[in-house]
Amino acid sequence: ALLQLAGDCPGLRVLGLMTVAPMVAHPREVRPVFAALRDLARAHGLDGLSMGMTGDFEVAIEEGATLVRVGRAIFGDRST
């Protein structure tokens, strides 16, 4: 429904989808979340997939991520 609503807005172009997977003990546990987003994006003809963070980006890439967020891997944990 959100994609349809966005499509009705002049000047707004949806290029992809984004998700933040739940925190789990093992990164492979989030594979179904990433696969579902990939399938949803494909069903709507969207190429961009922002999914995966420091703890699970490898699985996200395997499932088609085009953008990952790895700030903790670069900058370390937040102090607050």
C-alpha cells in the first residue's frame, strides 16, 4: 500500500527498499527477512536494497543487498 501511495505523489520516486533485521544470535537467522525484502522489491521492479549491518551484512549481500550499513565495524560501538 505504501508503494502505491508513493507512486501517486508527483516528484517522488521510490528507488528501493530498506530494512533493519531483528537482533539475533546468529546472522544466518535473518536470512528470511532479507529474502522477503528482496522478493518484495523484485515484485515492484525496485533495484535498491538497503539491508544488513555490521553483524549480518554478509548474509544481506548474499540475499541481494545493494547498500549495507557497517558503521560499528568502522567506528566501533557507541559510548552512549
